[in-house]
Amino acid sequence: MKKSEINQVNACKGQNDESSVYLLIKCTKMKLSIKAEKLSRAFKKYHVQGLPFAASFNEFSAPDTGDPHDHPFDFITHILSGGYTERNYSINELGDVDINDIERRPGTSHYVKAIDIHQIIDLPTGHCVTLMIPQSGHVKPTYFYRFIDGKAYRRLWNKRKFLPVES
């Protein structure tokens, strides 16, 4: 490496030692911006733009009081602060509904499939921030669900009418 390249790398790393050589390190300056989206009184999404991948910070200030939902894509969620209790719903081959509550703690990461039906039912600290990184493109429409007498009903995100889920 040329001395000027070493100085550039060291400046990026906050070092001044000219004898240090960092192979395959390239200092780049990324222009990042944040696009805020308020989805409800208690849920804000901050889309990070300028990364080489999609990402958003999600901020929750209250549990999800709406209907359980799924997502249009698979994603990994990193719990950055606060944590939450998530209620997961699964519909078996007979159309019956199983419910499982899971505590999600700060510092943990979780893979969520597009077909996973869930909702946040508790914020132990009253506030939570996550980093969401999609793992696929849109693979399906988003649905909202209701469970009545052990049976599942759903509606498309942009429709009002709930219809029985067919097994």
C-alpha cells in the first residue's frame, strides 16, 4: 500500500500509526438518511436509507392493541432496547389455533417468517426499539387475524371484511 492509502485507512480507523497496514480495507463515506413513518400512536418506523440493504428501526411505546398480523416478507429483528412479550398464533391442519407467548429480551435476535402470525402484547419497560432487516422480497400480502371460538379469520391489510382461514 502507498503511504497515502495507509494514512487514509488509519484516519478511517482513528489511528495514526503509519506502520500499520490494513489489507482490503477501504474507507468509504456513506450518505445515510432516515425516513420516519408513524404507523400508529404507539408504533413508529424509521427507514434507514443509503445502506446496501434494507433496514428500519422500529419504536414501540405501547403493546399492540390491534389484531394479530403477519408480514409480506421474512426478516430478522434485533432487540436493541426494552424488549417485549410476543404472542404467536399457529393454525394447525384442522384449523384450530395454538397460542404461544415468548419473551424477547434486549440483545437478542430472531428470525420471523412472513407467514408467522403474531402481536406484541407487553412492553416490560414501556418502550422498545428494534432493528428490522428484511431477508426476502415481498412473498405474500399482509393479513390481520381474529380468532373466534378457536377458529381463525383473516382480512387483507387494505380490506375490512374478515373471512375464515381455509386449512
